Amino acid sequence: MNITVSNEALQWYKEELEINRGDMVKFFVRYGGCSTVQRGFSLGVAKQQPVLIGAQSEIEGITFYIEDQDLWYFEDNDLVVTFDATKGEPEFSVTK
């Protein structure tokens, strides 16, 4: 599984989460919300240290990751994080 974060989304995370080189950003599954991946679940984001990384991507020295226990949510797909300028926030999608 790959994690791709667009430059625009990266800049948004840098500002909103106050992250810098060396920081870790976790994408995690949470109950509820709206998702096109798994009905009744959605993704959350937190600046925190990992327990057991299942997938990761480093961009400009910042590690974006998903814990091993949350990989089921993606059904062997890749996570793509882009920025929706209209909404002013990151947008998640999955691709094969």
C-alpha cells in the first residue's frame, strides 16, 4: 500500500497541525463520518508517534503513516490525499 500526499495538502497539514521535518502524521480509521471506502467509517488525522506502522510515506522529512491494525479499511488500495480548494481542506481517495 502506498500513501501519496499532494504538495497542496502537505502545506495545509504543515500549517494546521504545525508539523515540521521529523514529525509523524497518522491517518487512522474512526467510526462514523462519510467515506467512499468503507460505509460507516472515515479517516482521522493526528500528529503522533506510531505503534506498529503498516504503510508509510516520507515527504519533506515528514512521515505520513497508517498503523498496521487499520490497513483493513483500504482493502489493498493506495491512499491519495489531495487538497480541495473549494472546501479549503484535504480530500481522501483510494486507488488500485
